[in-house]
Amino acid sequence: MGSFGEVHFALPFWYQLSSFVILGAIWGSFAAALCSRWLRGEQVSHGRSRCDACQTVLAVGDLVPVLSYMWLRGKCRYCGQGIGAGALYTELTSAAMGLVAILMLPSEAALAAAIFGWLLLPLMILDYQRLWLPNRLIWTLAGAGSLGGYFLLPDMVWTDRAFGGIFGYLCLEAIRQGFRKFRNVEGMGGGDPRLFGAIGIWLGWQFLPFTLLLACLVGFAHVAAAYVGDKRRVLHLPFGSYLCVAAYALAVFG
Ligand SMILES: [Zn+2]
């Protein structure tokens, strides 16, 4: 890290803590907008933010993460239409990811872990909502990992991460092809092996078996919770979302 890191991390802990939380909330707001626009088939840079109901262009005061939603009590200021809580949850999750990272890890590793989590967040949302892992986001995650992985786990040699990228991709791709060949079903999306490879670049190959195991446990918990909740079977399992949750959890707690 250069002088920025040294100056920033020499500041009091409460300052670091609040900057991670605020940065997380702002990123969450952006990630929520990105996901909802992509799910509607729009460009991210598609003009200013508007109310979904009345199409009024929102002012800066309407767009403050978390606070605007609470201040406006979840309603549009102009037409009174309820705003979905999806963006609020995304902002809170993103802020919490920053908070947990700075609480659990030393400063530079915490920043790397927070960035890892923040890049996983839109993938987690899009796979959950549409079983969709956009390549652009996976390549961004992989690219950031080639640098960020060093700060997250400084003791790991770079070959472990390079091998993690290759091994992660090939391992899940082999399972996916196996499913298609022998069971004749699409057991996994094509994005999952690429996502697993990108996670391998961040964490190194050593963490991949644990990531896979934890992802399965997260998936099991999801299915169980859905069954207890409304007795419905979860038909499409967003395995990519489970991988994202598992990878972030291992980065901060592992
Ligand atoms: Zn409105």
C-alpha cells in the first residue's frame, strides 16, 4: 500500500469503522441500481435515477443510502408510491459487509475483504433473482483478485492463487459437464465454474474445498428455510449466490 493506506489506517479506529460502513452503504446503493437496471435490460448509465411509478427524476436528497428510505418512510416523495425495500436491504448488506471486514481483520486485509464482498454482492443478487452471473462482473472480480488477493492473504504465494483460478474453474466445469453427459440435465449454470475460478484467484486453491462445502450448507439452509417458510420447494437453486456467501464468509472468518 502507498501513502494513502498509511495515512488512512493511521487514523482512529472509529474513523476507519464509519468510513467502511458509509462506503459500503454507498456501494450498496450503486449495486442495487445496477442490478435492477440490468434485470430490466437497461444500461447502467441510462440517465438519472427515476421513481419507478411516476418517473420523476430523483433529487440528491432522495438518493442518500439507507437514510432517504427511512426519512421518506419507504414512499416516493412525489407520488406516494411505495418503494420496494430491495435497495434498502442491499445497502444494509453492503454496509454490514464493510463493518464485519474491519472488525475481523487488520486494516489492509479488511479493505481487500470488503472489496471482495462488494464485488460478490451484485453477482449474489443477480444469480438469486435470475440465475444469471454476468461475465463482466466475474472478470472484474477475477481482475481485482489478482491484486486484492495479495492484501487479503499476504502469506500466500501467487502461484497458489493462479492455481486456484485454474483449479476452481476446471473442477466445477468437470462436474457440470458430467451432469450434462450422464444425467442429461443442466445441474449448474455455465457461470458457476467461472465464478468459482475468480474466487480461487482471491483465496487460493487451499480455500476452495471449504468454499464448496460451505456453499452446499448455505444452499441446504436456504432450501430448509424456504420449506419451513411456505412449504414450497425451491426449484431453481442459485448455486452462484451460495458460492458468493461462502467465499465472503471464509474471507473474513476463515
Ligand atoms: Zn414517484
